[in-house]
Amino acid sequence: MKALGMMLAAAGVTGLMASTAFAQPQPPPGGQPAQPGYGQPQPGYGQPQPGYGQPGYGQPGYGQPQPGYGPPPGQGGYPPPGYAPPPGQGGYPPPGYGAAQDESVHFHDGFYFRFGLGIGSLHVNTTPDEGEGEIITTGTGGAVEIALGGTPTPGFVLGGAISGMSVSEPDMEMKLGGESYKDTAKDETWTQSSIGLFADYYFDPEGGFHAQGLLALGVLAVDDTSEADADVSATGPLFALGLGYEGWIAEQWGIGVLGRLTYASLKSDKIGDDDVKLNHTVISPALLLTITCH
């Protein structure tokens, strides 16, 4: 037993010496001196290199979509500019795609309202129903128009309108028996007005050129502030034609100019309290600045 113990002890010492020798760095072959760090594990030794084991390892840009190509199926990302997303993939539509357009913008349809203000000239030829002679009255004053209606078809408007103009102290010329007398109607105001139906037609439902016509009841009123019994009131049919142009300033609003010519054939039965039948032929051109909602 003592001999067996000695053999085991010797084997243990021999194994310890062998393991110690294995752990020591071995000199390089040929007896050259060992370099610093010789035999020591290198940094990262035994660790997988970046991308090691991946397909295409080491290729530049591997895994990245090539310029001009979308991402591989199943991967996120937006399509290149100018390209729609592949079928079944998400993405925003082009700006404005599918947005409803308001067709009433800058289009003559629906509700119609116009207000016009300008200047005009009044020319009235007055003759007695019986007898001879005539009086010609002329003057310049303010003109106005207000129209309200609707649009049965694009560009074609029907509605009602009031219009007129007023002249203070107009010039008068009386012709009788081959003689002519001129004077100024001092303290007198002559007003021509109307109320009736109108039609307005735009040659292009999106454009500005338009023509209008008016059929109305016309009224001519003469107010003499110096003589209350000299007032005159005449009525009768009145017609007006207009041609104008408008430019859009908002989605439904436009401003423009309108040239209008009015003609009326009116009759009066009294001058003040006296029964005097007179015929009045009225011609009145005017130029208006208009603003229209349409």
C-alpha cells in the first residue's frame, strides 16, 4: 500500500508539472525570442465577425435597396418619388388625389345678386296729347341698379330688378310755333325709375362677358320744390338693354362695368291739379360699376 501511495503521488506531481508547462508560452521555433503578446489570445478572438455567416457577407451595400427600386416585399418604406406604392401596400395618394372639386367656384350658376352704381344722362321729349309744341329736357345725374334672381341653366339668369337715375335742375328747351326757348328747370328734380323682370346671359358660364335685358314698369317723376302744383308723374312700359364684363375677385363674387340703354314711353294725366295729358319719350344711357354675387 505504501508503494501504491508513492506511485500515485508521483503521478500527481508529474501531471501538475505538465499542466504548468502547457500554460506557459512556448518559444517560437528556431530559438527566436518571443514577440510581445506571443501566444496570447488576440482581441475578439473567437467572436464572430460583423456580418459573418450572412449571405453576401462583405458585399458593399448588401441588404439595402438599390437606387430606383422599392423595398423588398414585406418590408416597410415609401415608394420612390413619382411612383405609386406596389399593389397591396400602403402609402399616401398624390396631393389632391380623390378630393372633391367644388364646381360652383368661378361658375355662373345658382343664386344671383347684383348692385350697380354709376352715372347717366336723361333725355325726355314731352308733347301734349292734343295740340302742338314739345319740351326737351336733358341732364346728367346718378344711376343705380339692384337685381336679384336665380340661374335655371348655367350662365342664364332670370329675376327681378329695380333701376333708375335722378337729375337735378336739368336743361329745358321748349319748341312752339317754329320758335325755340331755352332755360334751366330751377328747383326741379327729374327722376326716372323702373321695377320689372330681367334676364342676364353669360356667353361663357365661367367667363365675364354678359348681356342683359329688362322689361319693366317705368315711372317719371318731376318734383318742383318752388311750385307744389307743378309736379308731374308719368307711367308706362320701359325697356332696357345692357352689355358688360365682370372679373372674379372671390369664389362667388365679381366686379365689372355695365353699359345700359333705357327707353320708355310714358303718359301723364295731370300737371299738379290740372288735367293735362302729356306723352313722355325717355331715353337714358348709363355706365355702371357693378358687383355681383353669382
